[in-house]
Amino acid sequence: MWCRRLARLFEVPCQLSGTTRRRSPWLPRDGRTVPAAAARWHHTDPESLKCAWQLHGDHLELRYANTLMRFDFVWLRDHCRSASCYNAKTNQRSLDTASVDLGIKPKAVRVDETTLFLTWPDGHVTRYGLEWLVKNSYEGQKQQVMHPRILWNAEIYRQAQVPSVDCQSFLQTDEGLKEFLQNFLLYGIAFVENVSPTKEDTEILAERISLIRETIYGRMWYFTSDFSRGDTAYTKLALDRHTDTTYFQEPCGIQVFHCLKHEGTGGRTLLVDGFYAAEQVLRQAPDQFELLSKVPLKHEYVENVGDCHNHMIGVGPVLNVYPWNNELYLIRYNNYDRAVINTVPYDVVHRWYAAHRTLTAELRRPENELWVKLKPGKALFIDNWRVLHGREAFTGYRQLCGCYLTRDDVLNTARLLGLQA
């Protein structure tokens, strides 16, 4: 996956190879306790299990499943899963982390074929499965993908022939809902067909997967070209590709569009996979990718129309990545709403403009543009943290309805159905 390529560019490899396997002449061959003061590699028996550990002054070094891991002693005490430290019924920690001695060291360490045992100075014993440690270590997490995805341009998406899901299957069956969510998680967009073209039925559709997020635009909104709000979207003009609510401290996660009526021409919806474009920047100019992921910007929405008076400000970089593996999880791109750049020093801002230009060029490549004509009965769900949307100019009367969904609830629904989200 692309995020693994990111990790290779920005991180030091975490695997250990070519380590000499010499057994200490005094090390027991039956996995018995080893004094914590020993500072040398020790191996399980048989050595073919490829597990070895070494104690240092403040941490344990463990090699298992081709991964070299380092665990601070406080971390090892804090994450103990014994009944007195962790409530397995609620999946919550019982141990008071602040009570753990920051200078704590294990009194004894033992490793068998599957488990690490640590005995602490007060006699408490902590047990960790080796597989659990690989999965939950920092080094193991760097190798994992948080959100599996398929990056796409227009041709890739068309060739994938991603099916829409029928409204009744979506609403009434777990299979239909799961198919929809899998499409959404992989591609960042998904469609539901045969929806009754009303705001009420669109609301029922949205509530199937999430709570509806109340915003300054209301709960469910009608969307026409009457300029009823102080936003270019409420006109007949074309809209360049962008993500919504960049001026929120946390941009809305999912956007729902349903065209209820259009008596005229034009008005096609533009969709662009922002993560696909960002990967091209990473390949061509990794320094620019890094700059876009670190420089904070303000986005702003100022509205004084009728009874609507709003001044929203959101802060964050254009590209947001998980720092341990550089996997991209959010793109905040809206040239309409970007505020005055006063968060960037003069010796950085010119390089930022160059990086922004590189990303914009990728986002505007015609081969990356997927154009869709929204029609009554076809609802579109967009991952607003990933996929940019826009619109061509139109004539006549065009009415859409839609809403924003809370991202946490959508991902929760997916996980409950067994999907990685």
C-alpha cells in the first residue's frame, strides 16, 4: 500500500537482519528466569523460533517475527493485562498510570515460545503474548495500514466497475450495508440507487450509518441557487474541486448529496481522489509533501446574509498524516476559504506556495477527474477527508438535499460489520 512506501521514504527500517545467534554459556536452555541486569541477547529454545531479547537500563529489546521492538519498562508495566490492571469486560485500564514508578525495572524476565513474563519489584507478574506485542509495538504499528484504500483516477475507478447499492438492500440487510461501506472505505465515495427523491427519505438513508451532524447549515438542508447563504455554492456558478468545512476545527467527515430535481443543463458533479493526487506529489517531490503535511494554515468562513451571521476559523495543514507511518488520513483543501497566510514565516512561505502549486496541478489533471451526473433517486456519499468535489456551471432550476455525517459513527458501523476502518 502507498502508506508503506511513505514509511520507507521517511522512516528508518525497523527490522533487524544478520544478528549473530550466540548463546550465553550460562543462559538456561529451558526458558527459566534471567536476571534483569543481564545486558546481552537471550534466545528461546529452540532458537529456530527466532525470538531473542536483551535488557538495557531503561527498556527491553525484543526480536520476534522479523521485527526488532523496544519497550520502555514503564510502558510494559502500564499496559499489563492482568485482572487487577485491566478490565477485560469493559476493555478499559484499571491501573493508575500516574502511580507507576518512572524508574521501575523488572526484577526478572522470562520468555517461552509464545509469551513474555515480567516480574516486578513488588512481585506482580505481567504476561504478554509475543504476537500481541508485535501488533501493538511502535515498530509493528509503523508497518500497519490504519485504513486500507484503493487510490484512483477516473480510469481506475471506471475499470473497477464499483456497483451502486440498492436502497432497500442498504436499509434492510447487513449484506447491502456492508457492501456499501466496503466501497466507501476503499474508494472514498459510494452510491445508493432507487432512493425516493425527498429530503425525508434521504434523511432515513443517512441515519442508517451515522448520526447526522448539526452545523451552521442546519441538520438536513436544501441546496438551490438562490444565494440564500453567503457561499458560492448557492449560485449557478462552477465550483472548483475542494473539501468542505475546512474552516471547522474538525472538518465534517462525510457529505451526502441527493439531487431531487434539475430542470436545465450542466451541473455535473466533479470528484477527485485527493489521496491519489497526494501520492503523486510524494513520488515527485517528497520534500514538498512533507512541507504540506507540517505547515499549519487558517481557513475561514465569514457570513453576513439575512439572519445568518457566522465567523468560523479552522487551523491545520493541507495534508494530515499519522506521524508513526506517514499514512495520509485527511486533506484540507479549499482555495475559496483559505484565510490570510499569517502562520508561516517568510523564509518558508514561498516554498509552501511551490508545494501547493504542485499539489494543485495534480488535483487538476483531467485524467484524475471523475464527472458524475446526479439524478433523482441516486444518492452520493463522499469522504470529505479524502475526496474533493466540485461542480460545473448549470442552467435552470436545480435542487439538492443533503447533510453531513459524523465520521466516528460511520467507522463504528463499519467495524461492527467486521470491516477494517
